[in-house]
Amino acid sequence: MLTAEEVKKKAKSLGADLVGITSMDRYEGAPIQMDPRQIMPEARSMIVVAFRVMRGSLRGIEEGTFFSNYSAMGYGGITYLFMPLTVMNLCRYIEDHGYEAIPIGHQSDWRAIDGKGNLKPNFSRPVAPGRANPDVMIHLRIAGYLAGLGEIGYSKVFLTPQFGPRQRLGVILTEAELEPDPIYNGPKLCNRCMACVRECPGSAISATKTVKVELAGNLVEWGELDCDACDLAFRGGMKGDGEYIEGWREGTVPSSISPFYKKPRNLYNTGQAVCGGRGCVRACMINLEKRGVLENKFEKPFRRRKPWLVDWSQPDETASSNEAGNKLEAD
């Protein structure tokens, strides 16, 4: 008989930093399009694995000198390379013990609902009455909460006592009945400091409006998120006269948190986090580290210099000096 302890040990040996397990009855009352039991009706357990985002991958954006590393190594690399290999190999281990398992990484590219939970028009239809439209979307932050890994912060970003906001989540559905972990009840992580609200470059997180949901009998609340504002700020843009986000949205220009004249190309499909989680990740992490509540500790504080901003109303004074320097080196 396969045990929860054996599964967790195997998951960590394959590269997962954190592992939690939830029973499927905790999904009672979930919207049909976000209910994993629609995917595997005979599922008895969901295994949630977390992969840390290296604090160092945020360093280049913090300094304003190396943006691609977070998008590649802290975002797309985990989502599209490291996580899929881990969950697929863990599923192989489970199926070798005679239980069917579904590897589900961070991706839900064919989901039938949009970012606000609405069904996409003319996208898909149920194959039979009472079934969800394909594809079902598993809310990974809720999965992490139900598996006891941590809590959902005011920014809606998932927080763990080990890494704060620095992880990405994947899940495995399985017919194996594994002992579930208790819902997280440790020291409070999010203290509603509102640093995420103040520091978000897109003002995407409401300071007054919240979303409340009941999860396994517990009331969970986070700030209302403007998905469109987040989407624009994520890529380093803001509304204005110009064609900054080419082929994506007209009337946008670089914001003060972007040094790029044009949106950089995507890395690993969707990794293009020019904002570097300025509010929801970095500001939150800084607050949590100052409070000393995280287990993953460092010798030095993350923020060591005054945060920078780019003044796009002024000409680029470094261009001519850089050109001169390059000419001297060539000579």
C-alpha cells in the first residue's frame, strides 16, 4: 500500500521543495469549471508540489540590470521545464504502485474560462449533461491552501512559511487514498501590511474591495484584482500614446518600472515578467523577511539600495556616453 510519507519523500527526491496532500472532499462546493473531480471522478487525493523561486532570480530586476533571468529561471523554466519533469516522474512512481495519476503542472492553456472565471464564448462544450466544459481549470493557490502548504495573501499570491511568495505550484490527481495534511494553522503570514497594494505598478490590487470564498469550511479573503491592469503592468506597460506592446494592445507605453523601448519577447511561452512582481512578490517578501517569519533566511536583506524608476519624459542621457565608450573600446 502506498503511503503519504512515501509519496512526499519521492517528490522531494525528484526536486519538489514542498509537498502537501488534500482529500477530494475538501473541494465540495467548488464551481464545476474549477472542480478537479470533474477531471478524475475516482480521484481520492490531490498532491500539491511547490518549487521555490530563487531569491537571486529577482536580483537583476531589483537592480534594473538583468530582467530575463526571473522570467526564464524563476517563471518559465519552473513552469515549463522543471515542474513537468517532476510531476511526470512522480506519476510514474505512483502508477508503478498500481494507482492511476494525472500530472498537472502550472499550465492550463486550454481552459474554458477566462481569467475572471467566465466561460469563453464559442470555445468548447460539455461532452455530456452534467459535465464541465473542457478544459477544467484547477485554481493552484486554492489547491495549495487545501493541501496545507500555506495561505493566500491579500495580493492573492500564495504564501508559505518557508518561502513567502517565492514558489510555483503544480498538482497531481490520483486514485491512491493518501492521508491528507491539515489546513495550515501556523503563524499568520499575511499581516495586511498592504505593501503589495502600494508597490504594484499597475495599481491592480484594490485596497478596499475584497473577494471572499469558503474553502473546506474556512473563510478566505483576498484583495480584488484588476486582471487587465495586472496583465499590462506585468509586461512593463502603462496606458499612453504609442505602440509599446506590439500586436497585443494599442495605446500603451513603457511604465517607470520598465527600461525597455519595446516589450521583450516571450521566454518559455509566457515568461515576460518585466515588473518582477514589484508589489505582490518583492514588496511582500521584504515585509515577511523583516518580520522574521520565513524559514528560508539570508545573511543580507534583499533591498540594499533605493528602488529605481525610469523617467520616460526625459531623454536617454546614457546613450551618447555609451556610444562614445563603445567607440573607444573598439579603437
